[in-house]
Amino acid sequence: MLTLHGFSASNYYNIVKHCLLYKGVDFTENLVYPGAPELLAVSPAGKVPALTTENGTALSESSVLVEYIEDAYPQTPLLPADPEQRALVRQVMKVAELYLELAGRRLLPAVLANAPVADGVKEEVRATLDKGAAGLARLAAFSPWVCGADMTLADIYLRYALAMPKLVGPSQLQWDVLQAVPGLAEWDAHMAEEAVSKQVDADQQANMAEFMEYVSAAIQRGK
């Protein structure tokens, strides 16, 4: 059986978890936080998430994991059969990660630890987020799913990539990503009503207090 390593408060962990649950793949969860030696044993960079396959192979990086899951467990596919359509799905995934998630993550210390952020950094983040929102508006169909009639990896990746700009945008930039892209708010609400989304969200909420204790301890160690 597969083992998914990480913690449910992580949006990247939840990308992979959502894929597994949606496909109905059996797996176990191993709760582990960054910095733990056991995480380094399965993730070369010590990052969450990581996956141990049924053959005992350790894999990491969320994009690698979802591609592996799609290849190894083709039932209930999350990528179209057509190569060009598959590439379009991957393009949305990349835009979501590079220009929305990673950009917003730069302001995460301000939210979690009340750390000061220079105005110049906020301006850079806002410019990148604007680029990401504009790119998503050009690429997304929202009819009803991101890339058309069928749910794909683009929907799952975007849902959890949006967690970061949704968290930091209003408080740090006075900016709402859901209002910046036509159709995004309606799609986001639709995704939230899916059974797998509700299960992942519930697990995330249950893990949040412990995760914040981990964050607080890490901040104290860094002082």
C-alpha cells in the first residue's frame, strides 16, 4: 500500500491526497513535519509531501507525485487522453504554482509570525499575482471545470494553490484573487462542495492546531 508522508495543513500535501482519494487509491498517512530525520529518508530536500510506493520507492515533489499516481493508477483519469489537452492542463498547473502559490507564499511569514515585509516585496508579490490571475483568466474555461467538461489535475492543483493568495491577499495586499478572475469564485465554491474536498478540508482543520504549535516552536528555535 502507498504511504503519503507529510501533514494535512500543507496545501501541497493536500494536492496529492486529493488525487489519491478521488481515484480511490488505498494509502496510509504518515504524519511528519519538515526537519524530521524520517522525512529526509523519503524526501531528498526534506520537503512535504513525499510518497512511498507499493514497491518501496521513495518519491517527492507534488507535481512528480501526481504524475506518478496518474501513470500507476489510470482508473478515473485526471489527465485528458489528447496530448495537447494534457499539455493545457499542465499549463494551468504551472501557472497556478509559479504565479499564484509561490508568489503568495512570500508573504506567509507576515501572516503566521507577524514578520515585517518590505513594501518593495509586497509590490513584487502583487505584480506576480496580477500576472498569474491574468494568465489564469486567459487559460481557464470554468465550464464547469477549469479546462472544460471534465475534472482534471488542473482543478485539484488550482484549488490548493489558491490557498496561499486567499490567505495573504486580503490582509497584506487588500486584494482578492477570487474577484480578480472571472468565474473563479463560482468554481471555487463548486470545488468546495465536492465530497473529497470536504474530507481534505476537515482533515486540514483537524491538523491546524498541531501545525501551529510546530510553527511556533520553529520560530522560537530560530530566535
